[in-house]
Amino acid sequence: MKIHRKQRKLIYSVVVLFVLIIAGVLGYMLIEGYSFIEALFMTIITISTVGYGVVKPLSEAGILFSTFLIIFSLILIAIIIENFVSTLLDEEVQRMIKNKKMRRKLQKLSDHVIVCGYGRNGRHAVEELLLHNEKVVVIELKPEIIVDNELDTNEKIYTIHGDATNEETLLSANIKAAKALITTLPNDSDNVFVVLTAREFNPDILIISRASDDRSESKLRRAGANYVILPDSVGGHRMGKLVSQPEVIEFLDYLMLKSGETVNLEQIYCNDLPPVYIDKTLAELDVRRRSGANVIGIKLPDGRYIFNPGPDVKIQKNSILFVIGTPKQIAQLKEILKLNR
């Protein structure tokens, strides 16, 4: 963690204070012949100016040494107090300025994704969203998590320190202009409340919620969640697949990890499909030869899926294409279909 100049000054002052205590102990031991305990006690009461009285009568040299020790200690303690107060005020002012700037930025933000909770699930969700260049707002209750993960210094992430179950916190994240919300809070009841509040403020928002209990899934869906993820269930299925089909899992992992680099598995919306392409077959569009990308699945407007579609399958308006290829190949396919998204 970066240490600011004023914090360094405070640390140096405390170090000097310890050096002064050591010098005082050694001085009393050498000048007055005190034992270590006597010298330490005399040094502490002299520096703190509590006025308990001397351990033993002081010589003239001891009196002069005590006088200079008091002067130096008073100056040093005044500097330490000044640096401590200045550091606290400086951090508070910086926090206020940063929060004000953040609020202004968030009010202008739109089509962003709000992630509630930055635990294991939240962290992985944010990493995946950033990989696909999404605008991300993280709401986290514990300030130490924000600091330890350096979220407040990451220019790609907007952070809010607050309780996601609080309506004001969601409003400060500009929930009304967000396109999606992911809630990964450890308590299912808190997730239900976040989902209810988010759906009330933004009826069209996509909501994905974590659930730790199978019985919570139906409650979250009734509350308004579009998707409910049970990490334990997903993990169990994954472990079973690793026994029966390990290479399939390894391939999918590789595909997901390399997403955005060498290969993408991407969904392409055909909402704005030009009339000339409506009801054209994949063979007529010659997608593979013209772009290099492969259409591995289609979701029809009525919600049905076609896996590994043949060349005679027609592309309909408002359908969704599932395409695999390099970023360049997928961009070429979008250009062929004249799509912007």
C-alpha cells in the first residue's frame, strides 16, 4: 500500500521518539549510574512531564541532561500530534473529494453493471466483466476489502463503500441507468432484498443473484432475479464432469480463460438485422468462408435453441447467434451482418 508524504513524516517522528527514549535511558545510566529500570522510568516521566519526582537526587550534569531531554521531547511530541492530526484530516478531505467526484461520475454513467459484494464470486465476476470491457460499479460494505484489493485506485472500476441492501446505496450507483446487477452477498435474504429493490427501481435491468441454499432459488426468482447461481451446485456438477468428461471441462476452461485474447465464444444479437438478411440461410450468407467465424448455436425469437445449426437454418430477426472465433473474425462477421453489437 502506498505511503503518503505526511504518513512518512508521522512514522519518522515516532521513530525519533523511540530514539530519544533510548538516548534518555543511556544518558541516565551513564551520567547518574541508574539501573536500566530506574533510567527507563526516569526517561518516561521526564519526556511525559508527569512530575512524579526523581528516582534519586540528580547531579548538575543530570539536571542539564533532564532539561534538554524535556525540551526536545516537548518539541517532538508537538510535531507528532501535528502530523497525526494533519494526516487524519488530509485523508478525510481526500476521501470526501474522491467520493464527490465518484458521485458525479456515477450520475453520468449508463449501461453499466453493478456488482454487490466483492467476495470470491464477486471478484471473479468483476474480472470477467472487465475482460469484456464492461463498465463496472462495485458496492462493498467492508472498507478493508476495497483497500486490500486496491479497488479505490483501479481506474477501470467505480467503487462505493456502503450497504447494498440500502436503497440509497443502490441509487448512488445509478441503478436506474444500469443494464445489469450481480448480487453475490453471502446472506440469501440480503440478496432477495437487493433483487427486490433493484427490480423496483429498474424494471428492465438484468439481475443475476448468488444463492447458497437451494430453497432460496424460487424466492430470488419471485423477487425478480433473471438468473440464480448456486456455486455449490455448479461446483458439484463440475467435479462430476471432471471424472466423466475431463477433456471437455479442460477445453471449456481454456476457451473461457483465453476469451478476448486468441478466441471468443460470443453472442451476437440480430435485433437490428437488415431486411436483406432476414430469413437467409447460413449457406446463403456463407458465414464461415467470409468471416472465418463459426455459428455453433442459435436462439430463436420464441426462445428455442438450435445447436450446431446446419447450412439450411435461416437467420431470423431478433434471434441470437452463438459464435466462436477470434476477435477479428467475430468483428468481421458483425460487419458482414451490418450489426453494431
